[in-house]
Amino acid sequence: MTKKKILIVDDDQGILLMLQLMLRLEGYEVLVCQEATNVLATMEGENPDLVLLDAMMPHLDGLAVLNLVESSNLPTKPPIILFTGKVDESYIKQAMRAGASDILIKPFVKEELLERLQTFLDPRT
């Protein structure tokens, strides 16, 4: 069985390392991208099964990245889970309209993340 490939986009090295370790231990292939400006190239080159996207990053925030992906010519657009500390309902609606498949409010626990991943990567369960 092929490992599902997850792309994590976050400028915080600590978050990247923590998520990378957690997801690899769960059997996922993990890619990381610290620069939001590199997301499209990484998605095109690696074709991830799912993207975990931080909402707050320098240069391009999560909403801008979502809009870029939606308007891109990528042959396949994987589900994108946006993780954010903003609990503002209007922001969440805006993110969903921009193309987020789901929103994960920080701080989150491992089980919550894994459940969301399973929803998109293995919808039969």
C-alpha cells in the first residue's frame, strides 16, 4: 500500500518538526514547505494527497495561498486543511469560500488532527 503524502506549509520550524514527526510515526509520507510563495511549485512537483496550511505566514497568508491554489492550473487540487488560531466565524467562512476543505483551530490535539486527516485520506472509515 502506498503511503499517503501530506504537505505541511508553515513558517514555524518547531511546528513543522512536531507535525512531521507525528505524521511520519503514523505512516504518512511528509513534505514540508516553509515559504508560502513556494507552495504551488511544491504541489505541482510532489502532488500531495493533502495539504496542511498555516493561516498566518509572512509574505502570503493562508487565504492568499488558498486563492492561488484555486486559481491555479494544477491538474489535481488536494484537500487543504487550514490551521489557525482565529476563531472568528467570518474568517472561517472566508477561508471555506477561498477553498479550504476544513479548518482546524489551534491549539489542537493529535487525535483531532488524525481524525481530520482520515476523513479526507480514507473516507471509507
